[in-house]
Amino acid sequence: MRILLAPSVDRAAIDRAGMEAGWPLVNIFARTQTRPRQVIFGDSEWLLTFVWDHRVDARYAVLDGHDVDTLGAQLRGALPTLSLDDVRAMLETDRIRAICWLGIVGPPTPDPEIRRILDEALTSSDERIRDAAAFAEEALDWP
Amino acid sequence: MTLPIERPRLAGHVQARFHLTGAQEKVVLHDPRSGLVLEVTPDDWRLLEACDGTRDLDALCLATAKIGRYRGEGAIEQLIGELVEAGVLVDGLPPPPITAPVTPPETPADRPLEMAPDYRFSCDGQGSCCRFYGSIPFMPVDALSARLHAADRPMPIAPQNLFLPVSGAHLDPAHPAVVAQVNGRCVFLNADERCDIHASSGAEAKPTVCQTYPAVFVDDGEVVRVSATPECACIFDSAESEGGERLLPDTIRLRGDLHPLIAPGVVPDPVPLTLSRTAPRSALRAWSRTAHDIARAADRDAAGWALALAEGMTTRGLDEIDVPSLPLDGLRPWIAAFRSRAASVAQTQDGWRHASDLSRQVARWIADALDSQDPFTAEPRPREEGFYLAMLMWGHRLSTGGRPLGHSLRDRATRILTARAMRLVPAPEDISSEHPLALVEAAVRNLSIAGYANEL
């Protein structure tokens, strides 16, 4: 599960949420040319990886574990997040960024409407829109 | 987020001391170069321990998380930023030590110890020395024994905070460590003002430095002079009383009999007398023996005599010792500088020490006495002041502080006058007023007043 964080969420907000919720910090990966910066909380049951994805100017959390729904609800209660509907609404005002972020907030199984948006973007005459769609395709990793 | 320096490390000269003050645990960082005193929390100290010069901000986050003390990247960044600004953190690992082409010779193991003549010491058991020194170093085996002792009984301070490094943030088990304090008292001083280790396991179980206190060792090239550091009332009382014991057991007669980590001070050769005049070390040996005898005779004003010796260093060098005292007016700039420094130190101590802390009380006593009294009109105490100078002279203590002998003599004359002023005002409730000179001497070293004379 991935949860897109609002642009206002910074490291201090994440730390505050982590301390209030008791998330143990377990690792930090610095940004490299091929890897975005990651700050990882977790224990033996779950991992919560916050990603500063500089390639698409996004901050999101990747949730792993056998009860990610509970963890996701806790995260949404602690930090401002953006839903699929929020990103859809951005398509009108900030199209390139919104297409990229569809790759983050899209569901794990194919969704016809998103599929249509991405197919259309992949044939766009604007190279930036095509690149955004390619990123989203790769991130969604649908069959 | 970023740090002002990439990989912070507590500077090697900074001294961290763990204190329980009232109910508050704190680590006090003291920068002896600047006189700066900073307080941090025990959690902050755990972070500083992790600041070993190899960890960047991310690594510090992880290091504190690993020990369960992570409070957020922003908190780390803020603390590091403040400490960098205060000048107590440096960047990266320390540079490798440079091997000196010529190293000073070590004191040979067969060098005899020469004890202060006609002096036997009797401790009054008041625990004053255990209540005043901010840095009581335990040898590695002493620290281990003390930890075992602490493990068997309730202690006011958690085991991991009982010892901190002598300086810097890296506690090396092969080197001495400094014991934590409760309201300025050694954590092992019990409610009966007795060393709990001594009470439980006997005198031989006491830490090495406590067993050898108040003995001080200085190598003059022929012998290691052993004197009593005149920093405790019972050291003065012992000079006037019968009985007592040698400063060291009869079995300790050579340098090699001392603990290997006890490093005697060394008299430089030649000995600086003034900024432009020196004398051979052999001449100092003779001078200090005669000066000791004159000082013990106590037949002249000790402060004025010390000043006369200092004034004569330029012209007479070490040649004339039996000289009359001089009027004390030449010490007015010294007293002014001492007064200023003492006032600043007292203010600092008031800021962080508990009201019952002996160091705080003494600092305030000194500052108030010099602020309200004229030390130049106060009555001398010839025997006490003579003994004071005698011990310092016998032990070559005026020639080992890195300053010329003349400077040290004026400094000690200033301390004598300060003690005279202290007798004119009431002593704090918890303190024996009998020997304020002992407290001045201890305070100058313990509370970093010594730098007062740097500009003179």
C-alpha cells in the first residue's frame, strides 16, 4: 500500500507523528542518483517507508505488513494525505504532476478510468506528459 | 535538513560531568578554554556520545533510535546547531597524533619519592574533598569495582551515568573516568559523609586517587617531590597537630611503587622565573628547600614575602630567599582581576548548581568577600599562610603550572589576600570557616578561576 502525503508534510511532521504513534525508526537511506531518500520506521510486524521521491516531487509512504489497513488508518489520522480523488482533481490544474502521482495513489489492480487517462497521456504530443505517464505505468506495475 | 558541520564530535578538550541537582539529572559541559558552561539533558548526552566524528545527521538519527532515544531529526539538528555555535563541537575524526621527534623522558621507576618534611596527615572525615571536586577520576579498575559496589545497593544515579569520560565524549575503558555527582558530592559519598566504598570494603578498596589524596607528585629530575595539596581544611589542621600518617604508606618509596596511571608533574629545565629569565632546575631544588623552611617558620607576612620573591626574580633570580616582605599594594591589579573572575564564576555556579552544593557556596563566599571587604587591611594568619606557601614550594607547585615562578608567587599572594577577606564575612552555613585559604586554593583549580591572571 502506498499513501501520498500532502506537500506540506515535512520531516518534522513525520517525526512528530512517529513519536506520538511510537513508530521505531529503523533505517534511513540517503538519496542517490538511482534511489530516492527513504526514512523507514517499523518493527518485526510492519514497515513504514517514507519516500522523498525527487523524480516526481512527491512524498509518500509505503506500507508493508500483514495489517497495513490499520497502519494506513493510523497514518491518515496523523498526517495530511492526498487521495485518488484529490489527484484526479489536479488533472485540470497541474496535469503533469497529477499523472505522475496517479502512479502513487492508483489501486493495485487495474482501474479503467486511470487506464484511459494514462493511455491518452502516452500518446500525447507533449514529451513531458508522455514521461509522466511512463513513470505512472511503471509505478502502478499493472499486468 | 542539514547540520552546520557534517559529522559532529564533542571537542576533545570539553569536559562533561554528570550531575544530579535536586531532582534534576543533567550533564554539564565545561569548556576550560573559554570558561563556557552548558547544560544538556541525559538524553542529549546520549546523542553526544554518538557524535563520534563519523556520523552524519541520518546516522545520528539511527544511533539514537537504536538506543531508544530518538526525538526527531529536528531536535538533533537544533541541539547540534546550538553546540556548534557554542564552540564545543568539531567536525570529523580527530587528526592522527603527530609523533614528536623528541619526547620528554618519563620519570624512571627507580626515582625516589621525597616527602614533605615534618608533615603527617590526618583526615578529619568530613568528606570535604568528596564534596568539592568536580572531576574525581577513577582508574579503570576502580571504576569497575565501584560499578560492582553500586550494583548491590540503591543508587540515585543510573548505572550507565555513573561515569563519564575525563574529556570528550568517548568513554575508554582503558583510561580513567570521572564519577557522577549528587548536588556537587561524589555519588559514593553516603549520608554519613563517608565514602560508601570505604565503609563497605575497607580503605584499600577506595579509588586510587582518593587513597593518595592529598599527595601531589612532581619530578624535579633527581627525586619526585611529594607534597600535600593545600586544598582541604584537614591538611592545614594536620600541620598543627600531633599524630597523623605519612602522606603515603611506607611501602611506597619509588615512582615505580605508584599506580602507573599516576603521572607525576615535571619541573621544566630550565625553570622560567620571569618572561625573560630562567634558572637551572638544580637551582630550584635548593631554592624550594630553603623557601619551604622559611615559610614554615612563619616569621613574616606570607603574602608580602611571596610578592618580594616575585619582584626579585628579575634581578636576584633564585639567589636571595630570606628577604623581608614588601607592602602589598603591588597586588591591587591582581586582586581586581581575581574579584572580577570570582564574581563571574559565582554567577555561573548560582545558575546551575544546587543551593547545598559546596562549590556554589564557596564561589559565592569568595565573590561576596572580595566585593564587600578590603583584603589589604585584613589580618594575616602567619602559620596557616606560611604552611600554605611551604607546601607549594616543597612540591615545586609554583613551577609546574606553565607560568613563570614570579607569576605563580604573585598569584598565590593574591589567593592569600582573598582568604583574608573571606574571614571578614560570615561563612556559608554548611562550611567550616577555619581555613578559607584551603577553599580558595581548591576553588581556583576546581572552578576555573585560575585564568584570572592571564592578562596580567
